[in-house]
Amino acid sequence: MKAFLGRLIFNTLALYALSGLLGDDFRLSGFSGAIFFVLVFSLAHSFVRPALFLFKIVTFPVHWLTLGLSSLIVSLLLNALVLLFLCQLHLIPGVHLSGFGAALKATLLLTIANTIATILFGTGQR
């Protein structure tokens, strides 16, 4: 539970930094909206992950030839589509995203922030 809360707070702060970094492409208003956004994005990512596993099984030769880079690219594209979908439907109040390019940049930076949070706080599994 500690690891989850640490990652949640770290990702929320990273989201605030991201909104300042991307400017008008990604706007965020309110801390509660940021926490809700991180929770919903994490939940959506948990549904996207099985699709990525299926992708790895079907495209194993391409995955092997590109040394896993194809998996990273597909993961970023799927997460960017989820992010764009969540923002365009206004499912999360106080979050605005200008387009797919901004979603791709935001996804890349959020993935880096989540990796750092996982290194710092762990996954909570033993």
C-alpha cells in the first residue's frame, strides 16, 4: 500500500510538472483532478496491458528483430490513444489535451515518470 501511495503522489506531481512543460497542449486544473486522472489512467493501462501481451505473442519475430523496440512503440501508441480518448470524452474534469501529438508526448513523459517512481518505491509485490 505504501508503494502504491508513493507512486500515486509521485505520478501526480509529475503530471503537474508535465502540464507546465507542455503548456497549452496539456492543461490541468486542481490537485483532485490530477489524482483522479492518475487513478483512471492507471486503471485504463491495466486493461491495455493484456492487449500488449497478445501483441508480443503474435509479433514475436518483429519483437525479436527490433530487440523489443516495437513493443515500446506499440505501448506508447496505445497509451496515447487511451489518454486522448479519456481527455476528448471529458471523463476527467479539469484536464485538457490538444491532440494526438500532445498525447504521445504526455504518454512518453508519464511513462518515464512512472518508471522512476517504480524504481524509487517498488511495485509493492514481494
